[in-house]
Amino acid sequence: MKLVIVIGKMLTLGAWLLMAINLIQPFEGEIGTILNILLAATALMHLFQVAIFHSLFKSYLTLKAADYLQVFAFGAFALIGYRQKVLSSDKHN
């Protein structure tokens, strides 16, 4: 599962980079517009995931700004990693 999370984070980072490049140097035609729409949708979805992260994990983990940034950047892949961290700490208690 750890490999899936790492690969997912790499793919997500690649998507963010592609969308950021499009902001700096827009691609021609409809692809540039589509990437801008995807950027907005991705940012909104990841903000929603940050809210979910805060509501679910604040009582289990000491959360720092870096944790929230990680969830914003990597979305569900970061959430899965934090879920595994909580579940493994529950097994030890």
C-alpha cells in the first residue's frame, strides 16, 4: 500500500506541476482552458479534503501546518497515509 501512496503522490505532483506551468505559459487551444478548469476543480476538491482531514484527525493527531499543506497538495493519498498512521497507533494502544 505504501508504494501505491508514493506513486499516487508523484502523479498528483505531476498534475499540479502541469497545471502550474499552464498558468505561467498557457498551452494553446482548448487544452489550456481545460487545465485551468481542472486547476480550479482540483483546488476546491483538495480544500474540501483539508476540511475533512481537520474534522476527522484533529482528535487523533497533533496537526501542524505542514500536515494541512500535505493534504492540500496530495489529497486522498495523504489522507490514506494519515489514516494508516492513526490505525497503527490504535493497534499499539
